[in-house]
Amino acid sequence: MMHLQRASGRFEDRKFTDFAGLLRSGDLLVVNNSRVFPARLYGHRSGRHAQPVSPRNPAAREFLQGRVEVLLTRRLGPLEWQALVRPGRKIDVGEEIFMGETGLAPGEELAAEVIARGDFGERTLRFSPVRDFFAAVEKLGHVPLPPYIARPDRPEDRERYQTVYSSAEAKGSVAAPTAGLHFTPEVLAAIRERGVEIAEITLHVGLGTFQPLHVANVEEHKMHCENFSISDQAGARINRALEQRGRVVAVGTTTVRTLEYAAQQGQGRIRAGSGEADIFIYPGFQFRVAGALLTNFHLPQSTLLMLVSAFAGRENILRAYGHAVEQRYRFFSYGDCMFIE
């Protein structure tokens, strides 16, 4: 773990086991408790002009054409999802996609129709009703591991690719909020022993977190929406910390974006509730809530790096990242981290 002090620009190499000792009594640690679900599905497509066929009919499966990969990225309604599909260019509005294998019991298969296209290759899918959608996804789906992990997902990834504080009631992310992967129950206990409260909020990680910049002028970049939720209890804790001039320590960029979006909507106070966050934070942004940030190391041309640069200062980040490269810090989701205060 690198420790960066914004005011002086100084940084030093530490271990994550030092993190609790860098917190102060009266700090409030805010974490994203969203849980990753097996959002990658494999199936087959029908021809664009084919007649609708039932996935329950084995004979009809002979008419299905082509293997399809579907990555669910954001729930839009009871039966509608935003998704990335591959091969994307061949799958147009009106296509039907059938996910699962023969021999599934009625109500366990998944079938969806493509009802819309998005600006960056995503599709909107409308699923046929099933008894329990998430139960079917748990049975058929695969953990969407980062693309640089060049192996199929394994059963143990369903727990390993989660934060220790992820909540079963907060299922909905397609990627782990990776700054939280460093925590263990022992580290959390040490944090509480220092008199630091912990508040949990939820932001379901989707395309908004990973979509790279597509424009030369950052002000023209449009963020994807991501669903978030802040409970009454969490909102009260955060507002109390702000009123008492305590320090709000955000774990991860997803937490920062949720907090700052909620503060914008509440004129400086955190308003409890649910919604869709599409805030884009880049240098020049005025932070209202986050007073310190634990984050992993991010790639160039990413909105994540823009956020970190806005928080710590561009020159500070350039120097710190140069040092990280020299010292062979690990980047990406399972990489090392930086504590910025």
C-alpha cells in the first residue's frame, strides 16, 4: 500500500496491515457492500427473422444459430437489463437469445429478446418471466472475472471475487469494488478498535465504472448510470460525521461517486434512498464528503484515474504512479492499493 499525503505531496511505501493505524478516532469508514453475481451467461441466438421458439422444446433448439455471450450490466426493470453481447455486430433488435442447456426444469431456463441498442454497443434485453430470475442466473451464470485473468471462472471465484463485507441483499455488481478486496475480518476489527465507525452503502458496479474516455474534451464524456442505495442509518452516520467535522474515509472510487452524487442531490447533505448515479468526477471537482480515499491503481484514459487525480492533484498522482511503476506495484483489480489523505 502506498500512503500519499495530498497537502505535501509526500508518499511512502507501507503494508495494508498499516491501514488501521493511519485512521483516527472519530473517522467514519464508508464501504460499498455490493455483491458480485454470476452475470456472464452463454447461450444461442435465433435468426433475426425466425419465428419465436420455446427453449423448453428440444426440437426447436435445432433452429437456434450461433453461440452468444451475454454480460448483464444493469437492471432496468423487473424483466429488462442492460447488457453487453458478443458477437455484438450480429445481434440486432428483434433477436432472441436462449440461455441454458437441454434438460433444465421448467422455470429454470432463460430467454430474452433484444429490444434496443445503446451508443457503445450495449443492448437492452427483455427476459421472459421465470419463477426466480436470480436463482436461474445463479444456476446458469459465470463469475465475470476481469479479462486479464486468462482462465475460466471456478466455483471458488463466487466467494473469492467478493469483499468480506458484501451483502447477499445487495447483489447486483458485475465486478467487485476492488479497493475492498484488501480487507479481512481482522483488519475490520482493528479499525473498530481505534474508535472508527463503519457505514455500508451500495453501488452496483457496471459500465459506468469501467467505460473509458471516448472524447478529447472530458466535459463531453457521458457516464453510464449505476444503481445505488443509501440506507437511513448510513445516511445519518455520514451526515453526523460531516456535522461534527469528522473525516469520511471512502473505500474505493465507487463509494466516492455514490457519496458525492448523493451530496449533490441533497445540497451538501446525504439523502437516504435509491437511484441512479451518473456523476463524472475529474480535476476541478469540489468534493463535499470524501476526506480520504483508499483506492487501487488505475489505467490511463480511465474515469477512475480522472477521479483520483481530482482528489489528490494531478502532479501528486503523476509522481506517485511513477514511483509505483518503478517499485513494481501491481495494478488492476487484484493489485495493490493507495491511501490518499
